[in-house]
Amino acid sequence: MIIDPEIQYLPEPRLTFGFNQKAIDPRDGLLLYGPFDSRKVGGAITLGIIGPEYLRKQLKDYLKRLHSPIVNEDFARPNFPGIESAFGISINFDSLIEIDIKDSDLEQYKKYVDSHQRIHNWTNLYVDKLIQYTSEEDRIVSIWLVVIPEYVYTYGRPKSRIPKDESNITTTLRKKDRETNQLNLFFQEEEDKLREAYQFEVNFHNQLKAKVLQHRIVTQIIRESKICEYSLSSEDIIKFESAKAWNISTTLYYKLGGLPWKLGDVRDNVCYLGLVYKKTEEKDKSRNACCAAQMFLDSGDGMVFRGNVGPWWNPQTKEFHLSRDDAYSMISQSMDAFYAKFNYYPEEIFIHAKTYFDDEEWAGFNEATQGKSRIIGVRIREVSNFKLFRDSSYCVPRGLMLKYDTHGAYLWTKGFIPRFKSQIGLEVPSPLDVYITRGSGDITTVCKDILGLSKLNYNTCIYGDGVPVTLKFADSIGEILTAGRNMRSGVLPFKHYI
């Protein structure tokens, strides 16, 4: 029901760190109290590094720099005290496990004109050796740092094209031969090998992540430009060094199995689901899409559940919607995982999506949760057609909420931050349009939850994101799940996808 607009300020959500101490900025909390899981992950750790020899050396030099403080005069980017001081861990350089990738092999495939062939061969250079180590060696590696030359990043993305050169290699298959069942009496093996490359998306990052999912190998891809020495030569770059150190260290700690922080004022027995959709074909009229769900617990940790591929995309409405059976299956997986962890079902499940829920899929959701949990459907959209201007030197504050309906509100997750006495970004921030489309709930409580979920991105160490973590990685997770055909992943922790 539409109401007179009502403006309210939601205080910045607090986070819980070591010794159950609380702070609003992750960097303040880690510096003062240490990570939440300090008793679970600590001391000397062993990492795996895979890449060319010269890049492995540069990465080890950079990791050594992480053990020392990085001072920054920019008030909005707090100093980094060193990975041991902030997280209670240190890298054991004497026990590093290294796998060599020949630079000459990477250079050879760099000459491939066909992007499918180039990226497929690049990823296999890394993936084959990672799988071989996992299956043959006894020493367990919690996380592999995959270090790549800058040209792999440049020419390993969609629509990338290598410069024209006489030495380029034009190994490829014609489009009509890429999916044919016709046998070649003389070159069948060679053609099968070439044909495999067209089963994967043209994206080095997504393809590598997808290929190691079923082997449960946790990776962190690191570009050459992020670790090389010359990155410290420019004053404009130096001011970002502390932020980069915070981000990499937080990601390492999380992927090692630790929880850097959790929500400080979380409501018990609540879980949040973010729905992920990705079309399997880019054709406009194609309806087939893959669906997955990200489940985030009240602790802040997450799991990803892959659903089925089906005709979920509607070209007319430009929206994704599940069938009743698949909606039931998706929520049932999440409910079972929650029960397996806590031995009871959550009291409330908030399902976040970018679109409305239709009657069929909501009936499936209801059937899966009947007698177990109460579900609330929330649509969250980023909008740019509505802004608020403030008669001040700075824009509206992060946490401002404008309630325009009993079920809807605009929520500013970007804006002025008193902690930094500044705003993040130069533009006037746009709000999120938050609306309870199904079930019953309090819109203020829903907005408070979303503001808190914007602080659970463990892939970085920042004050807060513009969107909640339930939707932050939706597109990238969908791309990884559809990066290869017939990919099998099962239920995996969130850290495998970021």
C-alpha cells in the first residue's frame, strides 16, 4: 500500500571480530581484535603457487611484503599492519608448494588467433597440473595462487583479439564442424581435441574456475600487474597499496577456511538466498538458462547450489522464472543443507532476486518450506532514475532509507560515510529499490538486513558494497556454472566461485 514518503536513517551495521568484539569497519576490527575465526585458522600456513618461474618469484616477493606494514596517508584507505598482525597468520615460505608453467608454452598459445583454442589451451596448462597434483600428492593445499602473465589476462577475455602478425597460428574449426557427429577417417583424434575447446566460454577466469570445481580445488587468480615491483613507482598507485594488501589478505584468510568477520547484530535462525540465473546461449530467442542459489547463513558464510538447466528465460518479459518442480528442488537443497549444519530448519528464509516471483515458482518455494520455515520474497533492483540531493558539501549518507510503500523502500548503500568524513565515489549515489513481493515482512527490517549483507564480501576488505552479497556475485557465479557444457559441481562453499 502506497504511503506518504518517510525518511529514516539506518545505523551502520556492526561486525563481530575476535573475542566477540564489534566494529563497523572491517579494517578497524581486524587491526584491533583480529579475525572472528582466530582460533580456527592461525600460525604458519602453507600455500600452493602455480605459474611461470619469474612470476612465482615476483609473487613470493609480494607475499613477503604483506608481512610488513604498508603506510598510507589517505584517510579513506587505512594503513595495513601486516598479515600476521591483522589475521594472526604467516606464510611458511620454506614449505611453499610450487608448480611450474613454462612461459614458452603460454607464449606459444598466445599466437592462436581462435580465442576458443587460445584460452582453452591456456587454462589446461594450469588445470591439468592442478588436477594431477591433487590426485597424486599427499600434501593438502588449501588454496592455490594462480599467477598469470598480463597478456593472459588481456587476451583471455571475451571479444579479445591478438594483434596481427605473420607468426600467428590459425588452428581452428569451421562453425559447422564444431558440433558435427560425422567421423573423420584420418584426423578424428585431432578434430575431437579441437572441438573440445568450443564447449567452454571464452573467458580465462571463468573457464579455469569451472574446470576445477568438481575437483574441489580452491584458487585465487593473480595478475602480473598486481604484484610486480614497478607498481610501487607511482604515487597514484602507492596510495592503493594498503587497500590491495587488505583485499588479498582477507581473501587468503577466507579461502583458507577462516571467517574474517560476521554480522554483529544478526537475527538468529535466519538464512538468505540469492537466486542466480545465466542463459546458456546468447541467442535472443533462446529460453534455456541455468539456475543456482547462493545461501548465506546468519554467520555470514555461504554455499552455492546448482539447479537444473531449463526454459527459465522469457524473451518477452526479459525475466527468469523457474517451474514449480525446480523451484521446489532448489529450496529443498538449501533447507537440507541448513538442517545438516544445525540440526534444525531456519525460522525465516529471505529469497533475494532481481525480478518478481511468479505464481508457479512461488508455489514450489512454499511447498518446499511448508511446516518448516517462513519464506519472504524480496526484489532488489539498482535504479538510476531516482536520486536525493542534500544541502551539504556531501551527498546523502549511506544507510538512508526512503519508505514509499508498506512493502517498498529506496535504500542508499552508497553515500557519505562519517567514518571517513567523505563519500565513496564522485557521483551522486543511486539507491536500491527494495520491495517485498511475496510473503509478509517488515520493510525496515528487510532493509537493515540488506545493509548488513552489503558488508559480507570476503573477496575484498572494504567498508561496504553497493549491493548485498546475495546478489553481488550472481552474474559471475552464473558465468562460472555455464562456462562449460555439462559441468558438474555439486554443493560447494562460496569460496570456490570468488
